[in-house]
Amino acid sequence: MKLFDVYPINDITITRAKGTRVWDNEETEYMDLYGGHAVISIGHTHPHWVKRIEEQLEKIAFYSNSIKIPLQEELATKLGEVSGKKDFELFLCNSGAEANENALKLASFHTNRKKIVAFEKAFHGRTSLAVAATDNPSIVAPVNETTNIVFLPFNDNEALAGYFNTNGHEIAAVIIEGIQGVGGINVAEDAFLCTIRRLCDDYGAVYIADSVQCGYGRSGQFFSHDHAGVEADIYSMAKGMGNGFPIGGIIISPKFKAKHSMLGTTFGGNHLACAAALAVLEVIEKESLMENAEKVGNFLQEELKSIPELSGVRGRGLMIGFDVPASHKNLKKDLLFKYKIFTGEAKPNVIRLLPSLALTMDDAAAFINSLKIAIAQYQPS
């Protein structure tokens, strides 16, 4: 048997990692400014995270949600404290796609409606309803296609208001990433998020803040939507939630009423996942990682804007994107194979930076130096 070939893979085998560094099977060291798609939030193999998981593994790794799991209560309490959403309730699952799937389902239950508003360049996951709300027809199978999703222009207040004025009483939810990740690091304007909040209130729709990639402190606030000074009805989470251990979840406004079997999961909220997620929150709090993300992110953006060959520098905190000219289309590959730096990309010409929230100023400066050298020495293919 061989693996089903669905990923474009770099010819690199990572065997160990620490902080913002990873090493391959030949002991070549790399700086990781991508964190495996924004997953590594507190640094690879953080000692507190490792200890939390090891200690839990010695006790019990898993049992189903048919019994009391105090770690879930502990996680909910800590998440409320760190996020500032103490009056919300937590439902745990395993991934970002599952989180968004459950958020959309809950919104439909709550409103008894079917229509979902999503936005151009959105990415919400690969499960059935989440992928239907993703603006990429190439990954939407025929069975996922539905007329219940409408895609509107991102950051277009007039288009959104116009659609609500015509269809408002059919809309179950608006789902939006505070910062689009896969779409190319596009920041939702504060005024646009305020418009979503107002229209959802006016028409009884649910505001879903997809915070799978842009949440958990990455933007300098716990949820990137917090920059707008509005509160969503449901926040979806995953990626940095477990620092590499699979876990996802949604936090839910008090306006929603739970009932048995409305939502469900086998592995969601298992003992090991909760231990990993608690460790992440404890480190974010103890090491002031949201403040660090804002400080180091501001430095990176300022430095990137000073490089003439780059354009469109954007983002918040340590979720940053910039445009690369067509003549430098191999820059990401050069950074990886010549300068040993992992970064991400979005088509057609965007480089994405999604490092650990513990990225230091020294490492940020070292990256900028390497980037400048790479650009200066770059030879178009």
C-alpha cells in the first residue's frame, strides 16, 4: 500500500523540533515561520506542553463523553479567562473544519433557517458544509454543492446590506474569517465586522467568527474579530489550540440553548487533547504571547514595507502576508532550500508568515536579513 497522493510535498523529513527551529534527518537546521499552517502557537515541543501531555498520558488518555471529564471544565474556565468570553459555553471537537461544521449547524438549529452568507476567497474547511462555504470550486465535490450558500464580496458593506435587505429573514448565519488565511491574509475591516454584527442583530441571524487560523492570540488579540470591538455569537477554533495536538472547538453565546444530541463527537475533548490545550493557554498567559505577537508582528510589517521589491504588506500580529512580483515567483522555494526558512504561500504570489507567537525579535530580524539577501541575489527562472 502507498499513500494517496493529495499533497504537494517538499523533499524534507523533519525529525525533531524546538521553539522556532526544526531539524531534518540529516541534522540540517531550519527556522520555522509557518508553524505547519499556523498550528504551532507556543513553540515546538514547549517543555510545559510536553510535561502536561506526558503526565496526563500516565493517567488516562481517552474515554468517551459518556462520563464526566473534569479537564473539559478546567479548559472551559481557563479559555473563558484568557479569551475574555467568560459567559460563553464550550463545545469541543477535533479540527477547524469540524468546528465550522458544528457552528453552521448550530446556527441553523437556532434560527430554523438554511441560508449562509460567506465571502469571496473564504476557506472554512473540507467537511461537507464547511467546504460548501469555502470559495474554491476545485475542492467542492458534487455532493457538497448547495444553493444554501451565497458568496459576497469581502469588505463590501453595500453588497452585504443589499443582500440582507432582500433576503435577511432567510439567513441563518454569516461566517467570516477575521483575517483570511488561505485566501491570502486579507484583513476584515473593523467597520465591515460592525456591519455584520448590526445586520445579524436586525434580522435575527447568527454571526460566526471563524477564528481557526486567526484566533488564539495570533493577531495580538485573542480573537482577531476583537480588534473591531464587536462580539460574535459563535467563535470557531482549532490550529493553535493544541500546539500540534489535534483539537478544535466552538464557544457559544448564552443566547443559544443546548439539548442532548444536538451536537456530538467521539474523540472531541478527550483527556490528552484537553491537557494539550490547557498547556497552550497557560503558556500564552504566563509568557505574555499575545503582547509578543503584536510587538514582533509590528516590527516585521515595518521591515517588510521597507523592502522595495515587496508590496501589499498586510496582517495583524504574527499573521502576515505580502505580495511577491512575478519575477520572484520562486522566492518561497529559495527561502526554504537556500536559506533554510519555512514560510507559507497563497496563490498566485503571496508569502504568508504564521510563526509561533513566541517568535523573538532576534529571529524576526534574522529572517528579514535573510529575505533581503535572497531578494538581492535572486535570479528569475
